Amino acid sequence: MGQNSNTIQFPGARNVPPVDVEAKKKIRKHKLARVYAIGLITVLLASVLIGYFIYERSRIFDSIEIGSSIKRDNVDGTKILEFAGSVLTFSKDGASAMDGTGKLLWNQTFDMQNPMIAVSGGMAAFADYGGSRIYLQSSSGETGVVDTDKPVRKITVSANGYVAAVLEDLDVTWIYLYDSNGTVVAYFRTTMEKSGYPIDIDLSPDAEMICVSYYYIDCNDLKSSVAFYNFGPVGQNSIDNYVSGFNYTGEMIPYVEFLDTETAVAISDARISVFAGAHKPVSVSEMFINDEVLSVFAGTDAFAAIYSNQANGSKYRLEVYDKEGKKTCEKAFDFDYSNVTFGNGCVVLYGDTSIYVGTYAGKLKFEGEYSKPVLLLVPDKASYKYTVVTEDTIDAVELR
């Protein structure tokens, strides 16, 4: 008779070898080592990123390096401006755009005596003051034409190709909204007795709202107002699509502009006003000013004003504001400026050969001279890289 066994074997069961304690310890030790290594690498990467961020934030450049340069012909009577990252030139005879390498992107011909231009995102509109035709041009090359039956006094365009125009008609001034095909979307009339005369006008990037600055005389007093008209669903039940307005006494408001679809700015000779709201804008900020406003420049996330600064020891003063109307920095300077542009969190001020680059918070990044007068400076998508247009060249440059 065979010897009895204490082990019970079930059918289909596998023999499990005894646990190797030492092997288990080695596996655990290996896993812990991997965790520690990953943690160390993460800390090192974070330290490098933080160090790089601090370095970039505190870095001040002292020179401009020209990477490439191409020749260009400067034609008398032409004006030049930035358009969707390209260089746009226009005159009485037409308009064209080229990229930073000098490649022609598009060309449009027309015949005007006093050409006006409006730009928003990748759309531009051209019209002759007192004429009856508006030309539309997209950055991709698409074109359109809007014909009016009354003389054009002012135009504004949206990023999606709509155009609003102030049209003159004896004792009545009309404001028309057209789509990119030239079809009338909406219109309303203004009179000195009812609303005042429109001084400035701007169309929101999505074409849903129009902001108009009016002035009028009431009992021998100069008065102004800022009015908002909504052409979306919200404004359909309002008379003339009017949804909100704000009145001012003793002030002229020559400048209104949308920064985005929900933020608009109005600047008078006495105050800076910021309005917010995608459908019925309300006043969210007002800052009273004492010095003369010489120029206003707007980006999508900030705007700037240049003031006369003679009383404070310099010719000019640049002040930068965020979308809430809060002043983020200021800079006194003496050179004769030509333009201010925004890009990559920086404000760029330039004129003749002088260039200043600083963050919105006022941190200096560069201040110096270019080798020849700058007509236009266009920020690149990459930080601290720019396209510089001079009388005879287009230069790709980088701060060093």
C-alpha cells in the first residue's frame, strides 16, 4: 500500500512554486528606483523650465540681428501698414500685400482721390472719401465689392467680411451694414436733432455689434454719446437695433474701437471708457485724464495711448492698458514716434530709427536704434522676431 500524502491535488490545478522573497525584494527595489528617477527627472525639468522662464522674463536685449534682407521699391504717395502678419501698401491706384520674404500675396487696383482703409483680422476694406464703392480684400486673396447709393464718409470692417459705412445724405446721415457680397443686412438713420452726428464708428470682429460715437449741441452745450447696436438675435426687438448707450457733457469722443467681440474702448479728451458685454455692453471702467491725447493704438488684448508730456520733462508719454482699462505701464520718451504695435505679450514703440520693446507690465526688453529709418515693424509669431520695412528693404530681424 502506498504512502499517504497531505497534499490534495485538484484536477487541472497548476503547481505553484514557492515565493522567492529575494526576487520580490529586487522587483520592489527596481520599481522604487524607477519612481525616484522619474520624480528626479520631473523636478529637474521643472527647474529648467522655471529657470528659463525667469531668464526670459528678466532678459534685456542690446542689439538687433538682421537675418535676411531683400530690396523693395518705395513709391511716393503710398501708405504702409501691417495686415494679418503681412505688409500692406495702398495708394490712390490700388493696394497690395507681401510677406516677409517679399513674395506678392495679392494685388487690387482701383482709382481713388482720398482713399480710406479699415482692417480687422484678415479682412481689409478700401473706399474713396465721398465715393460710392467699397472694395473688400481678405488676406487669402478673396475679394468683394460693395456699391452704395450715397457718398461714403467712413468705413469699418469685421474679421468675417462684413462692412459698415457712414453715408451722407443732405440733413440725414445713414449707417449701413453690408455682408461680403454687398447685400444690405441692416441700416438706420441719424440726425443732429435725434442722435447727433457720428464722429467715429467700429464694427465688432463678428459683425454682431456696431459702436458709434456721436456729438450734438444741446442748449449751447457740447454733448457726446456712445451707442451700441446689436444685429444679432438680441437686437432684433429693439428700435434700430439700439441696445445700450452712454451720454457725456462737455466732451468730444473721436475714438471708439472693439478689442474683441466683448470689449470696446472709447477715448475722449477727458476720459478713457471701457465697455464689456457680447450683446448689451455696459460701462466697466472709466479713467479720467489730464494731458492731451495725441494718438491711440489698439491690439486684441491691450491698447495704448500717447500723451503730450511736456509738463513732466519729456515730449511724450506712452501708457498701456489691459482690456479692463487698468494701466499696466507707462514710459516717457522724446523721439518722434510713428506707430505702436502689439505682439507676444510686448508693446513695440518706434519712430525714425528709434525702437522700444517692453512687456505689458513695463519690463524693458530692448531700447535702441536701427541702422536706418523704420517705416513699419511687424511682430513675428516667434517672440522677439520682427519684419522691419525701410525705404528700400524688407528685413527679417531678431533681438539679441
